[in-house]
Amino acid sequence: MADADRIVPVFKMHTTKNEAKSKEAGRPIFDEMEVVEVKFPGNRYQVSVFPAHQVWAHVRSDDGTSQPQTYAERWPEQYRRFKMGQTQTMAGTPIDELPFLSASKRSELKALSVYTAETLAALDGNELKAIGQGGRELKNQAIAYLENATGSAVVTRLAAEVEELKAALAEALKSPLPKTDPVEASPFNDMPDDELKQFIKDVSGAAPRGNPSHETLVRMAMEADRQKEAA
């Protein structure tokens, strides 16, 4: 996981007292500003605060030009959740879903800005040490959990595809097979099979053997009729 992916941005409404306006009004006046707190997993002391609509970098757009991008635009999903009053977390599997973590350990990890299984699995160095005793084991358990989940997802997907194929085959078997049209239009198409057999016998001198299909009888009758006309 890259450093940029491990950053935990949390948008908030920051309130500060406007000294100039307060002095002029003779009462406390406060200004509100949307800000983002930027934290790193495993380091509870490294926190940076920036105005949400301040430009953090210039990025290259599809047309090749460089466009300014704000912090709110850098993390649009977290900012959207902030505006809707929803909980802001990193994308991934929440640590609340990890069965090997106790409630107290989940609280400790959240205090260290570790909100997902992916973040826990990626911790290393000082960030991993910050978890305390047993941190390496928790990291390995998170890795194993994600690997097992990935394997299960593949098996589930393949099973779903097999079921879809079975359903499609069953549906296809329910539908009657399309009849093969004769190679050309013929008045023999509408004749019953017994009349076709009699016609073939009368013209060729031999009745059809076995139990040929209607289409086969039509072709035999057409061929016998052509030979009759050619004679």
C-alpha cells in the first residue's frame, strides 16, 4: 500500500473566533471553515490540518493542461460523506468485521487511525510498533483474512458463473429446437408424411426406408420430382 493510500483524511467544520469582528460588534463572533485533518495510521501525533477548499496540488487533466485540485477534490468520497453527516473511513474492510479483534483492540486501532483490514495488513516499522505487543501477529492475521477472503471471492464467483450456465442451459432445453427449413420453397412442404412417402414410391419405384423426418421426405420428393421431369 502506497503512503498516499494510507493517509486517513477526516473532514470537519472548524470554528474560530474572529477577533476583529468580535471587537467591532462588541460580542463574540465566530467564523466557520471546512477543514480536513490528515492522519497517518500508527501515529496518533502526526496530524495536519488544511482548509478543505485549499489547493493541495496541480494535476494534469485529460487534455494535458494542469488544473488545481483542492483537498475536497482529492478525497471526494470522504468529503461527500462529511457533507451528508456520514462516518468517514478509508475504503476497504472495516476492522469491525475482523473476528480476531477484541472490542478494546478495535478501539485502540481506531485511535491510531487504523480503520480497515487493508491498513492493518500494510503496517510496518514504527507504525506497527505503535500497536504494541502482538502487533506483528495482528498484522499477519489481517493478511491471512484478506487472502482467504480473496480466495473465497474467486470460488464464489466461479460458482455463480456455473449456476448461470446451468440456468441458461436449462432454459435452452425448454425451448423447442428450430426446424430446419427446406433448401427451397416447395408445394411438398404442406403434404402429410404418408402422402410424401406414396409419391416418392410412385415416382422412384421404392418407398423411403426407416422413419425419415418431414424435411427429409420433402427433399426426397423434390429430388424424385426433378428426376421425373428430366426423364
